Amino acid sequence: MMPVDAGEGTLSITVNGAPRTTPAGASLDDLLRTLGLDPRLIVVEHNGAILRDRASFAARPVADGDVLELVHFVGGG
Amino acid sequence: MATTVTPPQTPAVLDAPLRIAGREFRSRLMVGTGKYADADQMGRAIEASGAEVVTVAVRRVDLDRGNEAGILHHLDPTRLFLLANTAGCYTATDAVRTARLARAAGFNDWVKLEVIADEATLLPDPVGVVEATRTLAAEGFRVMAYTNDDLITALRLEDAGAVAVMPLASPIGSGLGLLNPYSIRTIKHRLGVPVIVDAGVGTASDACITMEQGVDGVLMNTGIAAAQDPVRMAAAMRAAVDAGRLAYLAGRMPRREVAVPSSPTTGLVEPTWT
């Protein structure tokens, strides 16, 4: 994985296995909206912990080095 | 959009509803949501199938496409029972993690548990699926466990806390139909929990023959989605599942290797001599 040069006020995080940056101070809810995702349609695993309460996303900070898995339902048998 | 096709339901007097873990389902046919040409075709096929239980898979969001690839836009969770699967998991640990992710979506605590052992055949890992069933059942999941047509594994899964056991008819996506009716009957006879045959049904006669073994239901995806006309095939599968179920309940006539006339053998008109 390519290291990301996070500038001033920017966090380096990993989302679905790929490096990304996000502004410092962003909540999980902010991050999802920046990515264009509807939080009601996805499930988040944050540093290995599966989050079952979407209402907590706005108060949940994202920190440098965090690892996020964002999953949803797709067609399957 | 083409009109939807909804064949008539089996009269309630002829069959009891399917019950799993205390929940009643309105159809013995469960369908997958993969491999359709588009969401409209999938919706019409599900409608024509009459299925209540529809399976979905858990995958990473493609960040270039956002929610677009998600299937929840196209399924009404107030009318359908969303059953998440753990397809693509090759270890008990991965399957357990996927089940937990699916539960966090907030629809229900049921899972169609798959632990796959071999890429070429997609045959299940009996050890892994028993282990994952035990873990998930202890966490309050209702586990419907995909397995081989092997009695001993099926018994172990029931013992581990599965609410239903799902032996295969033949490998996933193969369309080979029911390869071992004897095994499926034996599993059904020995288990207390419902037996839902999952995978391998290729056409309506396969579904009918499977239900004639006395199992509680059938789950299929490719048999419908890969048909030339999935909506018609969904209606055919629905009729076939009902037909097979009713034939099982009715009890077939014995097989005989000699002919027995259906018409009276007496009172025949005098033969004509020329």
C-alpha cells in the first residue's frame, strides 16, 4: 500500500483497504458524507469494531491511522 | 416496465405454512438476488416467485460508485425478509465477521451461513460451518447453515444450534439438480429442524423432485436468474415447489414393474371377427 503524505491538519486513514486522507476533526458521519455515502445504507467497522448504532456516527471522531471497512448489501444467493 | 406475474397461491387448507425458529413464512421457495440483468428484472422475478425470503450478500462499498451498487434501493424490507449470506467466506472467522456486519445493518439476526472450502466446486467446509454455527448461535443469531448432503454434518449443525439446515442439491450455480435424493431424504428424516435444500436446482422439475423428498423448502438463485426468461422461470419454480410439496403430502402411488389397467377388465364388448 502506498504511504499517503498527510499534510497539516490532515489525517491518513485506510478505507476498504485503500489509503485516503480526511480533514482533522472530522467525525465518522462527516467522512461518510464526504465519500458520498448514505449512512443508513451501510455498515461500518471502525478499527475492528462493528458499529451497530448509526446515531453515534456524528459524535465518533476519526483519528490518524484509523482503519475503516464500509460494507453494504449487494445481490447474492 | 412489463407487467408482473403472480400465480395463485396454494390453498391454506392443503399445506401448513413453513415455520423456522417460531417464525412463519408465506412461501417454501426462497430466492437469491444475484446475477440478474438489472434491478427491474430482479424485482419482477422475485414477485413472480412469490418468495418472502430473499438472500443478499455483504460486500465492501465501491467508493467510486457509492451506494449505487447497493441492493437495498430495490428491495422492500417491509414485504421481503432479507436473509444475509456469508458467501465468499473461506474460514469460520470470516463468516462470523460477515454475519456480524450483516446483523449491524439492522434488519434481523438471521444469517445464511456459508463457509466454502474449495474454489472449483464451492463445496462447503463441514468443520468450519459447524464451528461458525456454534459461535453465531451463542451470539443469538438464527443460523441457516449451508452444507453438504451429508447426514452427520447436518446432525452436527443441528446440535450446534442451527435453526435450519441447508444441504445442497448439487454445487452452487451448477444447475445439475438433485444428485442424491436418498441423502436428502435421510437428512430430512433425522433432523428436527427444518431442512431447506439450497443450491443446484436448474429447472422446475428439479425443484419439484426436491420438494417431493419431503424437505421443508428450497432456496435458489442461478436457476431463476440465469434462465433465458427469469420472470417466467420464477413463476415456474413457484408452481414446481408447490406441486412437489403437495405431491409429497399427498403420498405417491407405489411403483410397479407391471402394468395394471385403469379401466374395468369386465363388460367388454364382444370382439369383432372379420
